Amino acid sequence: MRYKHTIIILFCILAVSGLWAQGKDLLLALAVPGYTQVRNGKSYGYGMLAAEAALIGTYLYLGSEADLLLDNSYTYALKFAQVNPADYDAEFLKNLGKYNSSGFDADGYNAMIRQEAQRLFSNDPVAQQNYINEHSYGEDHYWRWESADRRAKYNRMRNDSQDLKSYGKLVVGVIILNHLASGINVLQSQAQERRTQISMDLYRNVPMLKLSLKF
């Protein structure tokens, strides 16, 4: 009975050790695609590593170019829309590209606000004025584009920046797929290499059943 318990304990130790080795390889493969493959002598692991480096580099490049275009669009607005330097929110920068000015003149942002107030509160001048006061831009948010072409170029720069950010999101998706593919590859390799062997032996003239697991 004592030998039987010993065999069971040894079997458990071997199984846990094997599972830990598998788990470690899998985690490394998921964290750094190609690393486990290279450790195990698989040459295609270098391709996975190179692909990961290229994808990360592409993502960083796209993000940098997107930020640069946004900065350039802001500088462009300072020069051609007479915008005062300030830390504007995203909504203001968006409206800056939609309206020729911030005022109450034709195609002005505040003119749109006044029209909206009249539509919402057609029979209440006080409510109209309150709405205008609450939603219109003051002098601290003044702008006026030199021409429609200038405003269109500003919008193109912002749109191009957004496109680059969208491409960056696609690259992130490909990076995730590369990590998953690396993990799946390790699991497949482990499944092919796993072996189980059972044999009989004698220990002090006592028959023993030996179970060998390979992970």
C-alpha cells in the first residue's frame, strides 16, 4: 500500500510539472509571438518575432503621424482662422471645421444656435435668449476663416488624422491575431509531442507499475 501511495504522489508531481511547463510556454508564446518557437528550435519563430516588431513599429508610426496632423491642423487654424491660442476641446475643434465663423453672420456657428433656439422656443423670446446664452460661443472662442478653401484644407488634415488612427486600430487587431496564432501553434506542437508510456519494473522484488508522461 505504501508503494502505491508513492507512485500516486510521483505521478501527481510529474503531471503538475508537465502542465506548468506547458503553461509557461503558452504564456510566453501569447506574450511574445515567436519566442517559445525560437526556444524550441522552430525557425519560423523568427518570422513571428519580426512580424510583431514590424506591426508594433507600424502602430507607433501611424499614431505619431496622426498626432502630427492634428497639431498641424491646429497651427493652420491659428494662422488662417484667426483662432486665439488655447486648449480647446474636441467639440470646438470639430465646429471650427463646420462653420465659416463663430459669429451670428451667415454660415456662423452662433447663427445656427440662434436658429435652433427659435425652432425650439418659437413663442418664448426669453427662453430663446437663455438658450443662445448657454450654447453660443463668446469672444474667447472667436474664429473666422479666410475662405472656404482654407476651412476645407483644415478638415482634410483632421480627416486624414482620423484615418490614420483607424488604420492603427486595424493594426492592433492584427497584432492580437499574431499573439493568438503563436499560442495556438504552441498548443498544437505540444499535442503532437505529448506521449504516455506505461511499464513494469521490480523494486526490492516488489512489482511496480511505472507511468511516464511526456509534455
